[in-house]
Amino acid sequence: MRALTVKILLIIVAMGLFSCVPTKQFNELEDRCLEERSNLKKQLDKLETELNEKSAEFTKISREREGLIEDTTQMGLALRDIQRSMNKQRTDYEEMLSQQRNLLAGKDVETSNILAEIQELREDLIRREDAVSSLEDRLSEKEQRLNTLQDELSQKEARLDELQTILDRQEAVVSALRKTVADALLGFEGKGLTIEEKNGKVYVSMDENLLFKSGSWMVADKGVEALKKLAKVLEENKDINVMIEGHTDNVPYRGSAQVKDNWDLSVMRATSVLKIIVQNSNVDEKRLAAAGRGEYYPIADNKTPEGRAANRRTEIILTPKLDELFKIIETN
């Protein structure tokens, strides 16, 4: 199973869409978002635990099935040995009966001993027949249990196959989406724009130099051109949710009015990118969300100019909808 892939897929889709708000309400919205993310993380952990438990149960049932098959084989061998022994005893019994008839003419002592042996053989034969009957009953119970476990195993295998099929299909969708986006933005990739497929999502990362002037949240012309091309891809792929995240370095931003710090700047930049996409396409606004991450999710060392430049970025995260996968998990 691809537990990591499942986990991230569940987190991103379950995160729900949220929209940017004015600066004065940002702190309150951020608290609610963090609480919602925490609740969704717990739900995802629970779903992942249930999936791991089903995989462990599948393994346990398989082992128990193998043990039952081995027990059945051993009991069958034991049953055949007992039956062979019983056949031999029946033969001995018939021979002794024949000897008894020949000795009845006066050999009382020998006859008495033979009768005693015959009685012992009879009693032993009864005990063995009882043992055989008990073994047959136990064997029947084992076979019924084996059949039940086989049915359960088949059902769980079908469920696991269904989940794997959906995961594989989602992975194929993500790969196709990554290629489509790369083809649309071919002239920009490597020039302040990178496209990466990871954790079941497509990340389109745009450097500050491609989109904004230093300290600004107005999108530059070349950034608008790239966003228009991306907007057309999103318009044609209606089953893709979009999260736009603004990021900054850790150099304090000294602003005024609405934009006072890195938090505000990252929000304004994410919102500006969202508006460019909306204005240049027919993408359903419900599929879009924007968030300001400030300086708190760096991808490079803020101690160097190159690291700070890499951290000043806008990430557009594209995630295929996972409704079908969620429905299967809920039915289990």
C-alpha cells in the first residue's frame, strides 16, 4: 500500500476550501483554519489507522488460513493412520474368533484368555471409533471455519484491490495533470517557475522575480502571462482543487495601512494570484483558496541571499478530488 500517498491525499482534499479575508480578520481566520486543520489531521490519522488495521487483519486471516490448512492436512493423515489400525484390529479380531471356535472343545483356560483378549480388543476398537468420530467432528468444524475465513479473505482482498485501483488511477491523473501544466508553461519552466509532482499533488512554484517587485503584491506582466496559461489548464480540468499559498523570507517587512508585516504581504500576494486566475478564466471560484504562510514554511536557508530568494515564492497546489476514495473508506 502506498500509505504516505494516501495520507497526503486525504489531508489535502479533506482540508476544505477557504478564502482570503481582509487583514483585520486574518488572525481570527488563521486560528479557525489551524483548528480545522488539526481536526482534519485527526480524522485522516483515524482513517489511516483503520486502513492499517484492515491490512493487519488481512495478514492475520491469511496466517490463520494457512494454519488451518496445515491442521486439516495433519488431521487427515492421523485419521488415515487410525483407520488402517482399525482395519488391522478387525482382522486380528476375526482371526481370534476363529481360534476361539477351534479351542472351545475343552481348552477352557486358553479359551478364557482368548475371550479376555477379544474383550480388550473390542473395547479398544470402541475407543478408537470414538476418537475417529471426534476427529471427524473437529475436522468438519475446521473446514467450516476455513471456508468462512476464505470468504472473509476474498472480501478484504477485493476491497484492497479496489482501493489500490483508485489510488493508481489518482496517481495517473496527477501525472497527466503535471504534464499538461508543464506543456502549458513550457516557456516559463526554469525561468523562475518550477513544476513538481509529489504526495499526490502538482506543485507549481513561482519565484518572486516572476510575479512581483520587491515588497509589492501587484502581479508583473510576465507573471500575468504565466497565470493566464495556467488558468486555461484549470478551466479545462474541472475536477482539480487549487490552493494558492504566499511565502516570504524572514526579513521583517515594514509596511503600513493594510499590509504591515510578512503575514499580510503573503496573504495579499496569494490573493492577487487568485484574482488573476479568476479574471482570466471561467474556473469555479469554489475550487480556489488562497492562504498566506508568511515566513514559516521556508524551503531554503534564510541566512543566504540565494536561500531567501528561494523562500520568497508563491505556490499553486493542484489536487485531484478524492470523493470516490473517501466513499470506499466510509463504507468500510
